[in-house]
Amino acid sequence: MSTQELYKEIKNLGEKELWLFLTRLLSDDEIIQEIERLGYLKLSEEAFEFWNDPREDVYQDYARSIGERNN
């Protein structure tokens, strides 16, 4: 079964079956650790958002030119 097929099957579960599935899924320590790891990765990705600031390029260009003059 592909991931997409599995996803569709989960989405089609009734309320009771979905609750039972999620209860079993979230009681598995390995799965919880993986969910936490993915959460930490997402948080760290957002923490470095400031590196995408074009205003920061001015400083980078200046720092590069100083380094080139010192060589």
C-alpha cells in the first residue's frame, strides 16, 4: 500500500475507528519521538527565517569587501 493510499484510508475512517487509530498511533513511543523530531525541525527552520532578509545582504557585501581588502 502506498503512502497516498494509506492516507486516503485514514481519512475515510469513521469517527470511532479514527479515534481508536489515533489512540494506538500516539501511544507508540517511537512514533511520538519521530513527531517531536519533526516538530523541532520545523521550529528550527522558522528560527532561521531572519537569514532570508535582503537587508542583511548589505552587511554581507560590506563584510566580503573588507575581507578582500585584507588579503
